[in-house]
Amino acid sequence: MPMPVVLISTVSKDGVRNAAPWGCIMPILRPLDEILIASWLKRDTLDNIRDTSEFVVNIPSVDMVEVVEICAKSFPPEADEFEEADLLPRPSVKVKPPGIDGCIAWMECKLVEEILREKYSLIVGKVVHLEGNDSFFDERGGMDFESAKPMSMILGPDGVCYTHPAYPGSGREGR
């Protein structure tokens, strides 16, 4: 099943920046007030969210696939993953963790609730600030999917395959 790819940025209680790719994420209905992410229990990102109650969901394009792959590596908690992946931090408006410059959009979030299961955790986050990269949106707020190319993935027997939306023609009919 295709899943979106996002990079979640956090900052540890010691001030170390973390960036990790995520596929198990979804909005909770509309408007985009809350999101839900699923996490394995042993993740630095989850520990940081628990400790600070803040995170940023960064929407990368397929052009950022190399960065996503670097961030997927298992770094020790004291490693600054922004430095490891050569990410440019983007100052956030309402939370401490920075966003990642060059992404399509950024959702600054605060932890609302954690639902703990035996092998995983569900995190409900309140979107406290949402912003899109003007390069990919028109004056009405519509995304130009052909130039933005939001990343998704499909898991198969040979690993991960990254994909993006494709549209027949210009993809703008009905707009």
C-alpha cells in the first residue's frame, strides 16, 4: 500500500536536532487540526516528542530522496541529524524544533495524546502552525503537484520504492 513520506524534526531535551523519515502518518479528518503518527517504541523521535511535546512534520519532494535515505540511518541519540544529512534548518513559528528548508510544506505540532500499545505508539499531534512553500502553491492555495512531487513509498520484497503523484495531461483540469 502506498504511504506518504515525511521527515519529522524534533529537538531532544539536551538540544540535539533529530530528523527521521516517517510513512505512518495521517490527518485526523478536516480541517487539518490534528494528525496521527504511528511509531515503533525504540525511536529517538518518539523519545524527543515525549520529552518536549513538540515536533515538525516536513513534507519533502522526491528530489530530496537522498536526504530521506541519510535520515533513515540509525544514528546515536547524541548525533545532530541536521548536520549528518546536511539539512538547512528553517526557523519554526510556534515550536522549538526547526523545520527543514526546501520542503513543500511544514506542520508545527504539539503532542496532544499518546496511545501506547505493546509494540508501537500512536501519537496525536495538534497542528499549531501550517505553512506551505510558495514555490509550489498558487494564489488560491492549490498545490502544483507536478512541480512539488510530494514523496510517497511502497514497500516490496526488494525494499522501498519511492513514488510521487502523476497526472494525465497537465493535471489542472477542473481547477
